[in-house]
Amino acid sequence: MRRGKTALGAQIAVTSARRGTGSAIFSLEMSRDELGARVLSNESRVPASRIRNPRWLRKEDWGALINLVSNLEECPFFVDDAPSLTIQALTARARLYIRRHAVKLIVVDYLRLVQAPGRDLRERLGNATDALRQLAKSEKVAVIALSQLRRPESINSRPSMLDLKESGDIEAHAHVVLLIYTPVESDSPTGWTKS
């Protein structure tokens, strides 16, 4: 799995969809094609650089990708890449996916790009997280909101809640906060939860 919030969120959504749970990802940062290439790379183990430049694909890559695409087409996995969504529009669209496609998992990538009312960033994020919490509760679905961490003080420092940008309301509205990072000497991401 690649490092980063988008890779983790997409992996959770695809894994859920493969198990039959309808999943929708609101990709405010990446286009549907960019996210699709990332998912294909993660699932097939074909490097993203080769997927972005098909002339570099090997014969075995084509076979793996064709097989994967045919499998994923059967999965209840939806990508909404509408840019600059307000929190009201995002929750309305989420409810459409829930009603039309029985979606049970909503992933928002990423929280800071959601437009919400408020005087400053902290208040806007608070209003967005509160609306997502209400969506999860009223519709009985899981909602994963991805957010960025501040740059670490040192290369190998473990992130803490203080590193979560504008963390006050995120922490207050979340049931679980998962912080991930990859130690420099390791290729395997390490994560732990704080709740």
C-alpha cells in the first residue's frame, strides 16, 4: 500500500466494496481518473508510473489490469470527484448514494477542501465535521474524513493529536482518530488510534 491519506481511504473503500458493502469516496483533491489509477496500482501491484504511461506497460501488467477492472466493475464502489463541494452539497450527494445504491461507507478526501460556513478555518472545519457526524448518525453509515498532518519536527517522529491540523473539532466529533506514518527505516506504514 502506498503511503498517505488518499491511498488509505481508497484502500478501505475498495476493500469494503469487494466485500459487498456499498462505498462512495468524495475525492475533492484528485480527479476520478487520478484516483482510479491509484486504486488500480494498489490493487494490481503495477507501478502507477506505468499505468499513467501505458506504453510502458508489460504484457503481464495488461493481464493483471484487465482482470482487476473486470472484478472491480462488479463492486458497489462509487467515486464523486465534484470539485469545491459545500458541506450541504456533499451530504446531499452522500444521501443520494445511500438511497440509490445502498452505500454504507462514505470517505471524504479531504476534510480541509470541504466548504463550510464559519469565520475562520477552525470554525469551518468544526461545522464540516459536525455535519458529517450528523450524516453518519442519521443515515446509520460509516463516515471516514481524511485530514492532513502538520510536517513532523523530525523525520521519524510519531504524529500526535497536536499534529492534526485544526484538530479540536475533528477530535471532538470523531469516534476514532487514526494517525498513520511510515518510519524512515521501514517500508511498512505504522498506525495507532487515539479516541
